[in-house]
Amino acid sequence: MAQGTPVTRRELEGRLIARAWKDEAFKQELLRDPKAVVEREAARLRPGASLPADLEVQVVEETPTTLFLVLPASPVARPGGDLSDADLEQVARGKRSDDPEDTMIADLVTWECCN
């Protein structure tokens, strides 16, 4: 992937999951030290990318008898107040109202070196 090419959060997550399925050592490292692994892999896709120091990263593994549902942070809690119906529809489709193209892992990674 060329530098400057936007990477979505879903693309990063997909790459991490696919690699964990293929590489048991990588999976164990991801489970043991998720923040370091996510930061390292994000930087491989986008050199210079880093995670905020106060960001906590958790990785859990589903089994055939467990299912985890992740509730994202409420967009209403963000500055700007209530969401319109159109904003809620975008959120339901996994997009942020302030980033309709969903082109960067903006909620996850800071691109200080690459702007």
C-alpha cells in the first residue's frame, strides 16, 4: 500500500484478524500486547502513525459458544450535540458524520507525520 493511501479502521482490523487466523504467534502477541501490535501494524500501513498515549486497546477472542457485541462510543457525547436522522443513519452504517468517506482510522490512529 502506497504511503498517503487512506486506510480505514475496518481495513486495519481485517488485516489483523486475517493475520491472527494464519499466524498463531502473531495472534498470541496480539492478545498479550494489543496496543503495541496495533500501533506497529498501523505504522506499517501508514509510516509514522501512532496511537494516542491514553488510548486503551483490548482484544478478545470469540469462541463457537461466545459472541461479543461492541458498543461504540456514543456520537451524541461528542461536541456538537444531538444527531440528525441522517447522522444516525450514517452511524448505523459504520460511518462518522464528520468523516463520511470513512477514509482514515481517525478514531484510532493519529497521523501527525503524514498530514
